Amino acid sequence: MQEMTRALEALNTYFGYDSFRPGQEQAVNTILAGQDLLAVMPTGAGKSVCFQVPALTLPGITLVISPLISLMQDQVRELLAAGIPAAYFNRSLSAGQYRTALVRMRQGQYRIVYAAPERLTAPAFLDICRELEISLIAVDEAHCVSQWGQDFRPSYLKIREFIDSLPKRPPVAAFTATATTPVRKQIISLLGLQNPAQVVTGFDRPNLTWQVRRESDRKSALAHIIRQRQDQSGIVYCATRKTVEEVAEHLQKLGLSARPYHAGMSEEKRRQTQDDFIYDRIPVIVATNAFGMGINKPDVRYVVHYQMPGSMEAYYQEAGRAGRDGDPAQCILLYSPQDLRLQTFMIENGEPNPELSAEEAALVQKRDMDRLFQMRAYAQSTSCLRSQILRYFGEDPKEDCGKCSNCLADYEDRDVTAVAMALFAGIIRTGSRFGQKRVIEVLRGADTEFIRSRNLKDNPAYGKLREHTAKSLEELTGQLCENGYLQITGDYPVLSLTRKAIRTISSHSPVVVKTATSTQRYTVLAESDDLFEALRQTRRELASGHRIPAYAVFNDATLHAMAAKKPCTKSDMLRVQGVGDVKFRKYGNAFLRTIQKWNRENGQEEEAED
Ligand code: ADP
Ligand code: ZN
């Protein structure tokens, strides 16, 4: 218990928080009791505190194994800013830097050491690990050890051997945001966790709001979204590199400051882009899923998915990069029915994992398709988005969120039986082998080369919906897809009837679609409080003076709390969430001065010093 008090002190002094979040406390307790741990916590829940705080109270070194260079650099940078001696070992270091870091590690200068899994087999590093007292091994992104996980890394399989080779086995704590049972089981067995305590925190992120928008012109919709949020950090995810390039170029042409990021770019270029984003020189990054696993930036205010991703897991992880600091943030999915085809194509033509047998590969592919259909169900649904996410991750939300795009939209049931039946007949009569555009041409009785060359004027469906515009029929087709009557499949997009449609026809039931009648305008959450702006300015100056990202000084949530509480004394300031002793010593006075200045200019009485 005494250890827990010291842990709380460390949390307060170094990180400026006065309490652990749910899950963190249990995780820290487990580690301090010397027990192994498997923690499943969603992105933004605060996993790093779970091993960083014990690292500060345990006697020896804490070794953190992490898959990504950028993630390590970011965390070490933040630790150093908080006054905690830390270092990383990965291939980004020069030979000289690497040797120096090894020497310092041997001298016991670091409390926390981050290492890429490949380092664990490097003789010099291994020797030191055997020599020093290692109090804790933390495995970050632990799902990387599992072939079933999304980011399998064979080098993670070496971790167990490394642990077994240490003279004294320290407790091992594994962290992941992936919750499925098979992955969890594999983590335990492949890392050789011994009777681990399992801590699973809720997946709800109350500060995030969810939107799905069906936009026919996604480029314009995106530009509009970004314009409404000038000055805020945002990430736009696209499914392919080509789309990333196109979208970024389009935004740049419109004069919006956005940069592309994908794995086809040089490492140098990617690092530069990432740094520009972290240091707030560029507000918007347009990226493939290659961007983000290592991005710890806590003040991302919105994440837009320009296209539907392949699974809810991927979606929640990527969208979850918004609002890690706990301040309000938005997650927006721009959905179009054709996204399904692209994702299907990617599943069917993806690089096969060479470590899987043909049988296993087929199984993985089938599971990927199932996941994709779940994702589409989310994109097409009309019920509370947050509730659906939570249910997907195995929770049972008691009420709707009241602020997602579905909760805010008014839906009405529309009976479209007459037109829908004609549309169904058109699809059947043309052999269920055309895409939407062609089917509509036939139904509207168009006189095009396509129609003539295939003698479609003789088709019984020809001209049956002549009085409707192409646009209205396209819209209806979209709604029928969303409501599960029609589907678009195949490499060449073919429109066909689902079982639901066939059942409806044979039972002479009405065709009813749920459609949004009005969607309340989403308000932009950025309040432009001028004290907050002044504090931001102070933060910007300090950050550039210290050459660290703005959020490493204090994050947005802390600045908001400062702007609200307007502390005038050191002790008041220390009561603000996120302000600890160490950071107060470094930056506190600058912020106190800004607040005092604001008070004077705004005619607020200064409170007496205590
Ligand atoms: P994860 O690794 O789980 O995605 P992080 O460790 O990056 O999450 O933490 C997310 C954010 O939450 C960070 O900005 C961190 O400072 C903040 N945070 C962590 N623990 C607490 C806490 N106990 N109280 C308040 N904020 C916290
Ligand atoms: Zn909702």
C-alpha cells in the first residue's frame, strides 16, 4: 500500500495528475505486487502511465519493448520534458550514439529504456540487460506477437526467449488495444506471461463524437470540414496511396495546409512530415494507415476517414487517435457504397503473410471479409454509432450517446414500393450483371451506344421508369443498398438483389427505407476563449525555446483547465490537472504571468498571494 502512495506521488509530481484513471490503478497495483499483467485498453486510455509510474518507484531499470521508432522517440521526448531520464535503442541511432547510450545505461543513468524487439538479440545490449537489475519489462502493442493480430511482427516472437535468458525474471506487463479473445490468448502464450492479471478497461471514449456522412462529393465535403476547423490538428485517412496523393493535392490547390503521408515516401520525408505535424507547423495530414501507430500527439481534434476502412478494429484504432488529451474531438466517416468493393479487392489481393499455411491464409481472409461486413453495417446503420462501437467490442451500453450523427438525425420511414419494384425488375430483367449506371439507363429508356449495342431497347424493363431523373434513381439505389435490399459486388461493380429483396417480392411486402430528413448542423467545438489563446501563445513560445512539441509543455486539456480556473498562485496552479512539480518549475511562472496579464487587461481583481 505504501508503494501505491509513492506511485500516486510520482503520478502527481511528474505527470501532474492527481488520480489514476480506471484500469490504470489496477495495472500499477499488479506490477508493483510483482505479478505479470495483460492490459487491454483502448487508444487514449493512458497505457503508458501504467508502466512509466511503476518505473519511477521500482529500484532498477524498466525496459519497454515497442515496435515503432516514432513511438519510442515521442515517448522519450515527453519523459525527458517531464524530468525523467530515459533513452531508446533502435536503428535510428548512429553507431556513436548507440555506444554512448549503452555506456550511460550501464552506469544506471536511465530509469526507462525503450528498445525495438530486434535489439533484444544484439549481443552488447543483451549483455547489459543481464548485468543490470531490470525491475519490469513492458511490452507495448503486444498484439504484434500474434499472427491473428493486425500488425504481426515476427521479431516479437523473440521476446520470450530474451526474458527467459535473464538471470532473474522480472514481472512482464503486456499492453494492447486489441480485444479479441484469440489474440489475447496468443499474447499470453507467446510472451510466456505467468498467471497474468488481466485488466480490461471500458472502450468508451466520452469525449469523442461519431459521425457517418454519405456524401456524393467527398472532396468538397472534406474541404468544408477542414475549413471549419482552421488551426486545429486533424488526420484524414484514405484507403490507398493514390487517393492520399490525390486528396492532399486537391486540398493544397484550395489553399489548405495539408501534407500527404504513406509508406511509399522516403523515410526522411515521412519523418519531416510527422515532425511538422507534431510541432503544429502543418495542421492536416492526409495518410494511409501507415500513419499513426507511433503518433502520440494528444491534441488531434478530428479524424476523418475519407473512405471506409476494412474493419471496426482498424476504424476504432485510427479514429481513436483523436482527442487523447480528453478534450472534445470528432471522428467522421465519409461513406460511399463503392468502398466495399475497394476493401474487398484489398483483402483478396493483399500480400499473403509468408508465415501462414494456405489453410490459415484462407481462414484469415474469411475473417477479414466478415470484419469488413461488420464495418459496412456500421457505415449504413441508422442507430446510435457509439452504442454500436461499444457493442462490437463486447460492451453493453445502457443508453444512446445523443450526439452522434445518427442520434442527431431525424429519420423517417418511407414507402418506396412502387419504384423499388420496378428497379428490382430492371435488375432481374437485365440478368443481374450490370452496374447501377447501366441499369438506370435501361430503366430511363436512354438512347446510348451501350443500349444500342446490346439491343436493350427490346428489354421488357426498357423505359419503365422514364419519368424519374437519373439522380433520384441513384439516390434510391443508394438507400436500397443501405437498407439491405440491394448489393454491389464484384470487381466490376454489379448491382444485384439481396435475399431480403427477394423475400419482399415473394411475400408482396412493402419496401420501406429509413432516410434522414434533417441532420442537425454539427457545431464546431472550438470556443475561442482569448485567455486560452494567450496561454497557447505562451506555450508556443516555450515549446520553440525548448525545441519540444507544444503538447509536451502542457496539453490542450491542461490549458483549458487553466483558462477556466485562472490560477494566480503556485499552489492554485499545482491543482490544475496536468501541472506537476517538475513542469511547474520549468514552465509554471510563464503561464502565471500570462494569466496575471489577462486579469489586469480584463479588469479582474488579483487574488491575494498565499
Ligand atoms: P494510450 O497509450 O493508451 O493510447 P497515452 O498513454 O498516450 O494513451 O495517454 C493518453 C493521454 O491521457 C495522454 O495525453 C496522457 O497524458 C493522458 N493521461 C494519462 N493518464 C492520465 C490520468 N491519470 N489523468 C489524466 N490524464 C491522463
Ligand atoms: Zn449516438
